[in-house]
Amino acid sequence: MTTTRKVAWVGLGKLGLPMAARIAAAGHDVQGFDLSAERLALAEEAGIVAHQDLTSAVDGCSLVLVSIPDDRALLGLCLEAGDLIGHMAPGTTLIETSTVSIEASARVARAAEARGIAYLRSPVSGNPVAAEAGTLSAMVSGPREALDDAVPVMQSFTKAQYWLGDEEQGRYAKLAINLMIAVSAGMLGESLTLARKGNIGWDDMLELVADSAVGSPMVQYKVPPLRERDFTSTFSAAQMAKDLDLILGCAHGAGVPVPLAAQMREAYTSLIGTGHGEDDYIATVHHTERLAGLSAIEPTADTRRG
């Protein structure tokens, strides 16, 4: 029988809210905080006790989970105006699930250690659909005993929790995975465009790619919206550009050459510059089509082989 925990969730955005909702659905007491009144209202509908004050949201909670957009938000929340670290009690655990830089994460780690707070870097791999289904993967680093204690709660929204070390390994892992996703999106755009130029039917090529040796879970997940030419964002081109900036900074600091990351950052710069920054990151497909002189609309039947 799972022991009920009292936990706080700070940041109820596209990923944060479904993750927090799954914890509440598992029977835990969840206190939520967000700057948006709309997100707090949605949290209440999901069985989360909404708080408009950060101090009251984390009061009495042994676990505080965070989901925020970037370094600036993390530092502002934890160390600056938000002072989350100062509001948390010594002996509690902070679990940060976002994609942020090594440097920003390390600053939070030092402040947490000084306060006697266990700090788990726990970025997740997946999207809002996976968050709703509870099938995210967590890449975790920090005190192993803190992870062991948090696993019963984390199992509510993740299918696996990979402990990678005591320091910033979770951050490196997340950036490495997102590098592969960005490059895969670029490859998919070029491959599908080349196939169109070769007069291969759109649906035919998508089926072939999904069923081939390169049909990764990411590719298979993207095939249905691509079939419909639906570039509605689950993770936007602008967000991928932000992550590529983090990847480039991390790689340069570690002395790792990443020419593919640099090339994909330029591709996303072009997407943003042409007004497609809020399209899904797989918009590399219609971007490459435009560069190749192809219409971005779905191919008609007469473009297929007979």
C-alpha cells in the first residue's frame, strides 16, 4: 500500500499540470502554485489545492517539485524574488524537472546544500501526452537516498527513473537526448523532402519510415500529425532553439564538438525568423520543403507514383 504524501508542485504549465494531476490522482495531497490564475483554476479541477502564495504552497510538504521554462525562471524562483529555497524546510527534497543549464542548476544545488535540502535534478523526456499518460522518463542525479524516498510519488507520472550520479549528470543526459531529437527532426525533414522530390506518395513514405530501421518512438509518434500535415506544437521550434542554445553552451564548455547541433540551431533560427517559431519542432519538414521549392501543403494524389 502506497503511503500518502503531502507534496507541492510549482509551475503548472503544459507539462507541470498533467504531472501534478497524476500525483493527485494517485491519492497524494498536492498543493500547487503558478503565477497564472487560469492554470491554478485548471489545477483545482484536477484535484490540486491551488495556492496563490508560494510560501503557503510549500508549507508542510516533504517534496517540492518544480516545472519551469528556463534558467531565468529557475533562478528567479529558487534564489531571487521567489526564494523557494528559503521557504523550504531543512530536510525536505527539491525535485526540479525542467531543461536548464548546468550552470544554473549548480547554483541551485549550492543553495540547497547550504539550506540542508536534498536537490534532485530530474529533467523528463516526453511531451504533454506522455505526461498525461504517466509515461515520461526521468533522468535523475543528486542524492540517491532522496530519489529512493521520492520514487513512490515519481512513479505517478514517470515510467522509469534513471539515477545517473550525485551531481549534474541528469542535466547532461537531458541535453544529450534533446540533441538527438533535434538532429532527428532535421533528418526527417530532409528525408521526407527528398522522397517527395522522387515522386513517392506522402503516406507511403511516412509508413515506410515508421516501419524501417530508423522508426524510433519519436518518429512513430510524429507520423500521425505529419500524415495530416498538422504542425500544432507539442514542443515548439522556439523551445527547441532554446534547448539547442543550452546544448551548444554545455558542449563548448566541455570541449565537445557538436556541428550538427550548430546546424540545427540555424535551421530553427530560420523557422523563427519566418514566423514559424510556435510551430511544432517537427516543422523542419515544411521548412526543408520550402527550401527545396515544394509547396508546404499535403501532396495531392497526382504527385504519387501510379
